[in-house]
Amino acid sequence: MYSFTNDYSEGAHPRILNALMESNLKQADGYGEDRYSRQAMEVLKKRIGRNDIDIHFLSGGTQTNLIAISAFLRPHEAAIAANTGHILGHETGAIEATGHKVISVEVSDGKLNPSHLQAVLKDHPDEHMVKPKLVYISDSTELGTIYSKSELEHLSKFCKENKLFLYMDGARLGSALSSRENDLDLSDLATYLDAFYIGGTKNGALLGEALVICRDSLKEDFRYSLKQKGALLAKGRLLGIQFLELFRDNLYFDLASHANKMASLLREAITQAGLGFLSDSSTNQIFPILPNSLIADLKAGYSFSFWKKIDSDHSAIRLVTSWATPEEAVSSFITKLNNQ
Amino acid sequence: MYSFTNDYSEGAHPRILNALMESNLKQADGYGEDRYSRQAMEVLKKRIGRNDIDIHFLSGGTQTNLIAISAFLRPHEAAIAANTGHILGHETGAIEATGHKVISVEVSDGKLNPSHLQAVLKDHPDEHMVKPKLVYISDSTELGTIYSKSELEHLSKFCKENKLFLYMDGARLGSALSSRENDLDLSDLATYLDAFYIGGTKNGALLGEALVICRDSLKEDFRYSLKQKGALLAKGRLLGIQFLELFRDNLYFDLASHANKMASLLREAITQAGLGFLSDSSTNQIFPILPNSLIADLKAGYSFSFWKKIDSDHSAIRLVTSWATPEEAVSSFITKLNNQ
Amino acid sequence: MYSFTNDYSEGAHPRILNALMESNLKQADGYGEDRYSRQAMEVLKKRIGRNDIDIHFLSGGTQTNLIAISAFLRPHEAAIAANTGHILGHETGAIEATGHKVISVEVSDGKLNPSHLQAVLKDHPDEHMVKPKLVYISDSTELGTIYSKSELEHLSKFCKENKLFLYMDGARLGSALSSRENDLDLSDLATYLDAFYIGGTKNGALLGEALVICRDSLKEDFRYSLKQKGALLAKGRLLGIQFLELFRDNLYFDLASHANKMASLLREAITQAGLGFLSDSSTNQIFPILPNSLIADLKAGYSFSFWKKIDSDHSAIRLVTSWATPEEAVSSFITKLNNQ
Amino acid sequence: MYSFTNDYSEGAHPRILNALMESNLKQADGYGEDRYSRQAMEVLKKRIGRNDIDIHFLSGGTQTNLIAISAFLRPHEAAIAANTGHILGHETGAIEATGHKVISVEVSDGKLNPSHLQAVLKDHPDEHMVKPKLVYISDSTELGTIYSKSELEHLSKFCKENKLFLYMDGARLGSALSSRENDLDLSDLATYLDAFYIGGTKNGALLGEALVICRDSLKEDFRYSLKQKGALLAKGRLLGIQFLELFRDNLYFDLASHANKMASLLREAITQAGLGFLSDSSTNQIFPILPNSLIADLKAGYSFSFWKKIDSDHSAIRLVTSWATPEEAVSSFITKLNNQ
């Protein structure tokens, strides 16, 4: 039984574990002030091409989202997210638990654009409503789609004009930036965004996300927020060592490219089989629409998520590939698909 | 330069890393529902001798304290802690950030007793004050002292009579239970406490604390709290594998015993040198009171925390040993001490 | 320029002010423990026909909603409301500010039914989402509609079966219960609801809402919540005296009946003029759909709220009447309407 | 049985009720945007001598404190207060409920000075502790003492140098500014403080406090905070009308002067009787230390608060006078005292 359920079913890429082994008995400072974390910050700044950014390492996506958003907003300010946004439906109200409403925008492709934001602003004119202040986007989105450079530029421009913060959830940023359709790079993100995170957990790390804060006014005292919300690991080295290894060379993007390639093989086979998709994904999550009978057959040999009922005979499922997905698992899935 | 600054200066015990290596590429469910975490829960239940308890794995002490306390209390209820309590002075107001006041009780030895609690209850008679509801204790305490079975029994009785929850921070529980002066075991804790955690981070794990909830009414929906506060790791296996290894045999207590033995060697040497201590510690944190000149000399070869000014010529420092402290580091420190 | 903008444009009914005058220099206990508040509680219990309920007096609707809901819910639990619900769009995220998500349900008439709730429960199956726990309804609704006894009974049954709390915002409860179409009374509310409030501010009081808690488990320590959220007035007598006067005889319902009668006159005239309504209201808020040109003409002599664009030529407005609306204002508005 | 328990035992000064009567049936805008509130703001600005301040009317002291402090602070920032501070012991953890710790400073006279603040800053050096940011003082204090101009100036200077906000709880500001020992006026407060409130509830109003925000950076969006925390009364006129009446002429200070004069008579009689005081109060709260037997005798005819046990035979009580205290009540109390 092979699982395409998610991209965090395995441990870490072996190079990560080796890096932990090698450094294991060396003493280091606690709480992220160790030499590994500092080096990892420097390496990331170089990759992003900016020295005037702050970098913090956290343990997971929900944690990063809730700490960043609650640190950035005043109590009456709200976030805006696509209805598919992870913070809206899959984080147990973590943002609301910090006191902030998340305003939901109905979209079909997981992405926000300026006209969505304009409508939200129009609906929130005064102090009887929350004040929309932070725009939450994800790249790749929860539907596997990605933002183009032009789309991000327009969003950024609108946000600047309207004094909105633009924040990107990069849980699957590796896959997005490694997509064949992508025209963004890390330096663009620092240009267009006020903050974003580079996801490690879903791209080869045991755990870890690197939060990048670009806007000066959002940087102050951020470590207080980390500590207060329980995110400052005593052995912060654990996160630093992993990001150092992921970005020592091209490992981070190599892992994501592999995941994308595996998804691409699945996508092509499904297309050739005459089947369609719920979204236009070029990343490591795809959402094929299959006959329910085929889904039942595939379930015998593979695990994956049921996503959405389409009609009485068809449903969308989600297939997720990762750095760890063996090509044989993909081939055998395709064989099974074609033999139905 | 050897560091006695804390017990989280190294990575993990090598057996922990090996366990991560061996399981690394096996697929497992996410969010703590994997087989490793389930096994670790079963092993811990056996060790504690109780099947009617719930166990959850979290990443750190501050995170565990804030999630447990905020899940257990209603909005107007408060925690009571010794003024030395970690939640009062070293967690950036994490409990208050969830809406709950922490009532501070002045103590000299880090420990609470029923008369302290009685005084707090008397001072909080009605709805113009918060309602004291949860008693936070730590074992070993922040001053290295430990609770005896009799002390814990009396606290527990008072709490039950006054409808207070009794919660123990076990960041250094291994060291406490391995102390030569200790007469408590894990099953006693489940008898006397409503909840407690077994600290992994400071006793050989990369990260990880095992929260044990004993009182039925506090168990319901706890995983919602974990997710909402960003504590549910996608690769929850990381925590389960480590606790499984720590409690597969006696590793957890062996590591703590080593730390205690190293502290004991230091303590004896310091005593023989005619020097005293700030607290009566039998665990892995000791607080010798030294002449300032001696402290300056020791600083040349060792790092450790300055703790408290005693008089114009003397100060207390904190020396912390761990599972990883080599006996040679201790010997050479003692030599240095005696040669001054 | 007469205002139909809302039902809180004037001060208080003269009998209320007289009651304040008469009691003014008598000393009384603070914080709602005065004799007037106690008497008012007794009078309300008699009216409701129940002795096993708790009554608290608060200053306004948003305050009452946020304190009740945050006192009733655990941190991971959420409220469910119709998309028209006051807590969703007109209270500046007050519920979210206490940490709780409000789940929005699209409706056309302002009312929730069991099938709405069933769908919400289905969408929130596990700990990755908030746990729906409290159902917020209003009577009359924000669209002027009311619940029938049968509708409320069905909602109540569903909530009991699914362990949901049922809470009613009664900002305009007087108008609802005085509607010609109403078949509910105060004792029904105590039977079907876990808590509700009887609105004073919008029905003749200077300020004040009477919160009624029917479910035993929600009563404990509620005064702590009042104090903690700043709702316990030092001169709590101010609220008690007003409710005592409103319910000394039939004043509360007489005032609401007058408001309804004035709305009814407007409604009939608008219907006779061949114009329709956005909602089927039998209470003191009506939402006629008018040609934009007519709206512009009416604006010259009356103030009221623009509600919603219907098409390029028509819009819905809101007209609100109150205990203080003079029949002449209504007549002259009708004349103006018919003369266009 | 006459009550010296507090200064909110009666309703409002008759002129206040008359003002409510006169304006009662005039229509006005809701939520504090009415003409009365606007006029009252203008009148207060003139009195304070500043146009660049913002004024908001709220319902009570706890409400004002919690909304101001939570609006001014970021999540990791804390307030500092004297241990006698109302926010520490008499507001049910209202500040902590908004997420902020209150750091307590032991004092004997209810007042803070720069050396207190210096010590707090020294104890909070980094992100493992909360960041002290707002200094809460009250004038008059909870012990009836007052700040001199020089004391306030020094505090203000220290706060500016250390980027701390200085906030004054003015629940009994009228009494403080009317004290014979006072050398501060309203314009000084706007010079030295970042924000403060002028208490109405305890000086003749039915309810109401006027919050004055002096620092520009604290003004933005404050009405959102009012609405979100349930403090924006639909009939905001109720507050505006009262403050307009209190400051139309010298009523506010006349009422406070009367209260002080009544306290002064009590103080002198008690002093002449050879008895002492817990604090050096020149305002409307005094804290005589009396033999327990005398206290028991006085209790037969008067109600007042027991404050503190002094020794086995003596206790401090609190006597509070107000605008409404009749001189005969004071005389008869003195007679009773002298006849023991």
C-alpha cells in the first residue's frame, strides 16, 4: 500500500539526518542563537539577494502563520484569504484564536487578485467591521496552482496602495518555484511581499519553516512573539542545521523538482487516459476527477485523499508526490490506472 | 571552553538519531497518528501503570505549558505559581497571552505547599478578582529542588478539596525522579496530579515533551488545542520515535542518572572547598555561591549562568549537567576550582 | 428631517427617566447587587415563568454577545451564524477577538434551520477545523423576520441532539414577540434556548440588555466574565431600575407594539404603492425596494439606511420605527411617497 | 444606616438627570457621533487647552483600562503597575484577558517613581520575558494619595527616555485635582501623559469616563477598539450629555471639592481623636486605623469597607465620601466616633 496522501509521510532526506549526526555532540547556544542557525540565515539572505531582511526558523506551517499574522496585526485588524486558504479551513481557527478574523473570498483556483481585495475593502468601510489589513496567499496554493510574477506584482502594487500587508504561506514554495510554469524566484518574493515563509517540512526536512520578514516595521521584537507562542526551540540548532543543509547547494530545489516530476508523470498519464482535473496544477499536488468505480479500485493499492464530490458518478481526489516518491510507485499507479 | 550553561547544548543521544535513521523512509500517518507515536503512548502508559490516561507529544516546555493551561482553564480562571516558576519569569508572558493571570507566590526553595495556596484563595474571594484554579509546580524546580511523595500528597489533597487542578512542569522530571533523594515514581504522579509532562528536550531528545492528562474532564478535544496553537507537527512521528526510544528500556532514566552523577561530583567538590549553595539541589542544576574573583577565573575556561548577587563579594552561579556531560569536563572544572 | 435610521435615535421612554429620578438619591450597593436589580431579576423570572434561570444586566448588544459567547465556549469551539448575523458583520470581529471563529451560513431570510447546521457539522469533522458548538440566532432577525414556535422547536431539538448550545440575540426581541405573526412567548424561549437576551436599548431604555441563562452548566461564575470584560457597572442600579420599569406592567410590549404598528403602516402604504420588499418583515424594520429616483426624493426629508443595490434602477432601503416614532412622521412619509 | 463604602452609591447629580430629560426626545446619531458627544469633546479640549488630542467616552473604569491598554500594546508588551493598582487586584484579570501581563511593583503609598521603573526594566532584559511598555498610574491612587507635578514630570521624563507609555487611571481624578495639596491641572496631564481618563462615574455621573489620548501614534483606529470590546453605546449621547453638563461650568470640580471637604472633616476629627491613617490622603478616600472595638461600634450605624488588619487590636478601614455625602452624615459619624 503506497501513500500519495501527502508530502510528509516519510522522515527527512538522508543528507539532513547526516548533518544532524555530524554536528550532534558539538555544544551550541540555545534558542536559535547557535552558529548553525546563524549560518543558515546568512545562506538564505544570499540566496534571496538581500541583507535587509530578517529570518526566523519555526517548526510548522500553522505555527508560522499564527505567529506572523498575530505579530503583524493590531487587535481590530483582519486577514483576507481565499476560501481555499489553509488558515481558513485546516488550522482549527488558529488565527481567530489570536483574536483576528479571517475574511474569506470565494475563488475557483486558490488565488487572490486585486479585484477580490477591492471588494473586501468596499465591504469594510468603518469601525463597525474589522479592518482588513493583511492579505494571505499561498504559493503553491492549496489547489496546486501558482502565482505568476505579473500576478504577484499586481497584488503587491494594490496592497502597497491600500496599506495592506502581503504575506505568503510557502509550505510548498519549493514545488511552486520549481514548477515549469513558474517565473518567480526568491528575490522576487522579497520584492513583492512583506513576509513569507520557505517551507521545509513538506520538502525534505524533519520539520522547519524559514520565515522571511521583508518590511522593516514588522521586524521589531519578533523573537518575543516566537517565545511567547512556544515556538523558540531550546535546541534551535535542529532547525538551523536542516536549512543549512537544504540550501548548502541546490538540495532544496532538487527535492522539489523531483516531487514535481513525479506529479507530472501522473498528470500526463491521467490526461492521456482522457480524464480531467479540478485545478490546473503544475506542482506536486494534483486533483484528478475520476469515476467513483476507478477510485474504489485504486484505493485497494494506494492511499490518497478524497477531495470533493463532482457528480453522482465522479469525484476529485488529491494525489501528492514528494522528494521521497519513488518513480516505481508512480509507474505502478499508472499501470493500475490504465488497466481499469 | 566547556559549557555548563544548560542541558540542551548538544543534539540528541545517539540512540535517538539511530532510531530516526532506521525508520526514516517508512511512510507513516501525519499529525501524531503514526504507529511510532501510538507505540510510544502505549509504552508510557505501561510505565505509568495506567490505561485511563491520555498522552500527547509536544515540541517544548513553553508550548506544553501554554497549551495545557489554556485548554484547562475558563477565561476568568488563573494559575498559581511559585515566583521562581518558569511560566512566571521565562516564558514571555505565554500564559497571560492566552488570557490567564498567573498569581505569584514568594518562596525560597522553588516549591509550593498548601499554606501558600490557602493564602491565595483567601485573597481572591469574589468576582472582582480572578478565580485561582490551577496550581503550577515543577519537579525538579527551577532551583534544582524536588518534591517528596509526602509533599506532593498534601498538595494534591488540598487541591482536590478546593477544586484546584494540580499540574506539574516536568521539563527536568528525569533528573528529579533519578535523584538519590527522590521517593516518587511515574505512577505516583498520575495519582496525585491532574496533568504533568515528561520532559525530553532536556534529557536526550532533539525536542519533545510527553504531556500526560490524568483527569478525565481535561482530556476532551485536547488535539484541537494542539492544532490550534501550532503544536501538531505534520511529521509527528519525530516525537513518537524519540519517546519510544527513550522508554524502550531504561534509557530515559540512565541519561538523567548520568546528569545527576555529574552534578553530584561538582557539588561534593564545591562543598569540600568550603563553599555553599543557594538551594538544596540533588538534581542536575546546582547553584554554588562563589567569590566573584573565583567566578571570573572560572569564566576563562567554562561558560555558565550568573544567577544572583549575594553580597558585594559573592554571587550565585548556575551549573547544569546533562546526559552528554563528559566526566573529564567535570574533573577539569574541579581541578580548576581547587587550584584557585 | 425625520430619521427612520434606527430605533435608538432618542433617549429613553419618559417613565424610565422618572424612575431614575425617583430613586436617584437613595444609596444602593454597587455592581448590580442593589435592590433594584434584584427586584428586576425577580420580575423577569416571573414573566418568564421560571425560577431556575440566571439573569444579568449588561449595557449593549455587542457586549452581551461577546461576553456570553466567550464565557460559554472553550477555546477551540466556534459559533455558527447566518451570514446576516450581527456578530458577523457589525460587531468589528468582537467574537473573534475573544478567540472564537464564527462560521457563516448563507441564508436569504436571516434565519437558520437544522439543515444548515447539519451541513456545518459535516464540514467540521475533526481537530483540523474548529468545533462548532454554539448556534447564534436573532429574533427578530437583522432582516426583520421572526422565528415561529415550530421553527425554534426544531432548531432546539437538533441542537440538543448534537450537543450544540442555542443562543438568541434579542436586541429586538420586544418587536419580535409583539409581531402579529408571532406565536412565541418568553417562557417558550426559556424552554428552547440555552441563553438569550431581552433587548432594552432598542425598545425604550437608555441602555441595557437582560441576559437570561437557562442551561445550568453555563451559569457558573458568569459575574466573573462580566467584570473581566468591563461590563459590571459600578452603578448597576442604572440597568436594574430600567428593566424594573419596563416590566413593572406591560410597558416593554406596549412600546414594541407601537413600533410595530408604525412599521405596519409604512409597509401597507408601500405595498399599496405597488412596491415590494427585500424580506418578509412583520416587525419594526422593513426593507422596501424602491426606484433610485424615489429614494433620492425621500432623502430630502427623511434619513434612513441604504441597504443593498437590487438592479441598476432599484435599491433596498431600511426603515426602522421605534417606541418614539410619532404617527405624524409616518403619515407625512407616506404622503411624500404617494406624491412622487 | 449611612454608607461610606464608596462614591457610587447614589444615582447622578440632579443637573445630569435634568440634562438627560431636556434632550430626551430629540433625535441624534448613534454610537457617539451625536451632537452632544461632539460638543462635550470640544468643551473638554478647551478645558485641557489642546486641540491635538482625541477624546472618547466609555462606560466604566475597568472597560476604559482594558480597552486603552490592549489597544496601545503589541502582544508581547506588558504594563507596569503599583501592587495597589486597580488593574492588578480589582479587575478580574481584565488586562491579562486581553493577553498582556501586568508587572507588579511593591509600594507603600500607591505611587510609582522612576527607580521602580528602572528596576523593572533591568529585570526584563530580553525576549524570554515580556517587554515592559506601558506604565499604569492612578491619580488619586487606590490609597487616596496624589501625584505632585514634579513627581509626574519625572515619571514622564523617564518614560520618554525609555520609550514607555505613561497612562493614568483617573477614576477619581476630580478628587485628586481638587485636593488642597494638588498642583496639577488638566493641561499638565496632557503634557506629561500619553493617555488618561477623566472619571465621571465616581464624580456625579450615572456612568461615564472620558478617555483622552495625547500621543499621536495611539490615536489611530481607536473607535474600532471601542466597538470590538462592546464599549460603543448605541445611545452614545448618554455619555456625551453627561460630560457636557459636568464641564459646562465648574460642576465637575465643585462636586469633587465637596467630596474632599467631607473627607477632610472626617480626617480632622479622626486625627483629633488621636488616631492615625494607613496613607496620607488628601482626597475623598481615607484609611483610618482604628481599634477593632471602635470599628464594631461604628458598623452598627455606618457601612464602610474593612481594608487591612494592622495588629491584633487594630485594623484600617476605608471611608469614602462623594458629591452626594450630606454634611450631617459626616457630623453624626464624628459624634459617634468621639462618643466611644
